[in-house]
Amino acid sequence: MHNIPVQLWSVFLDQDATAVHKLYNLLNDEERLRAAKFKFDRDRIRWVVSRASLRIALGQWLNFPPAEIELSITDTGKPFVAQTPISFNLSHSENFTLIVITADEPVGVDIEPLNRGKELLTCTAEFLHPDEQALLEKDDIDKSRFLIRTWCAKEAYLKATGTGLNIILTSLRVDWPPNGTALLSYEGKPDPFFRIHFPQPRTMSMFCAAVALPKKFTCPEIVFLDPFV
């Protein structure tokens, strides 16, 4: 078992055919069937690289062969490794994946392209709390940046808690303390457990990333995961 409380990896998904073939060999039969269902080659390749990289990251953490890790899914669709207390989550956007792993605490991660913030301007009523809507209407706020950070914070939080569709997004409020992180409240009740962090490596400058971690953890720097090292 790993001796670091939490680790965060980034993976570049656009690999050449030789690399993809090697990574494909790490997948089990069910994962290969899922990969075959993608209509477009680019989407299939990115999914294969992402899934195999998750296996590699878990294998490094557990000191176990990546191809032999038994991945299962909860009733709410959250993946887990059977018979271990390990907790992990991943998110991918375009040509990057982020993976977060902890020993025994729930975690969540989301990554989105920064330019999606402009798209979110058309659907703020669907996910903004009234207090967030009021902030958005201020003249001195960068609306696109505010929206994408708010969206990513909520997505990472929902993935960490596993509540998903049971949460009304407009009742979930993101608060912004001055330390650059975020806290959340639901129906006026502050969440006592999670804090949202926004790591930003130079290689992912066109993306917004949010990681939901227990408050006792600090957010590590993102480490680039090379599947072939």
C-alpha cells in the first residue's frame, strides 16, 4: 500500500498505435467490449488509454500487476477495487485524464475545458444556487471563469459523495474562502468533510480541474503519469 495519503496524476490520451496496443492488452474482456462500442477511433483510443492508465496508477499504488486488478462498479456507477479500502476517481476531457487516489477516504475529480464556461452562460438556471446567480450578475466578475470553476467544484463534490442525481444542483452552493479553495453547502448546511482544490499544471493550461478531498488532506501537485515507465 502507498505511503502517501493522496496522489493526483494526469495522463495524455492521444498516443500512437503501438502505445495503444500495449495499453489495450492491460484491459479485461468486459473493458475491451466497451472499447469496441465507440463509434469513432479517437474516442475509443482515448478511452483505452484512460482506462489502462487507471489500472497502471492503481497498480503502482497497490504494488500489484495492472492487468490483474479487479475493477467493479457500485449501484450508483462509481468504480472500486474489490477487497481493498482504496478510493479513487477519474475524469477526462478531450485529450487529458486526471486520476486521484487515496488509501481509504472518498475523493472526486472533474476536468473541463476552460472555454466551456461560455457555454454554461446559457444554462445557469439549471445548476447555480441563487447566491451564485447573484454573484454572477456583478460587473467585476469574470463570468466564464466563475461558471467553469463552480461547475467543476460541484461535479467533483458529487463524484466524491456518490450522491449524483439525488442532489438538486441549485440547492448546492459553492463558497469561496480567500485561500483559493472552495467549500460547499447543501440546502444551507455547510458540508463538514470536503474541500475543493483547483490544481493547475502548466501542461493543462486550457483546462479547469477540481478535486474534492477530505479537509484533513492538502492537495498534492499533479504528477504526469507515463504509462510506459
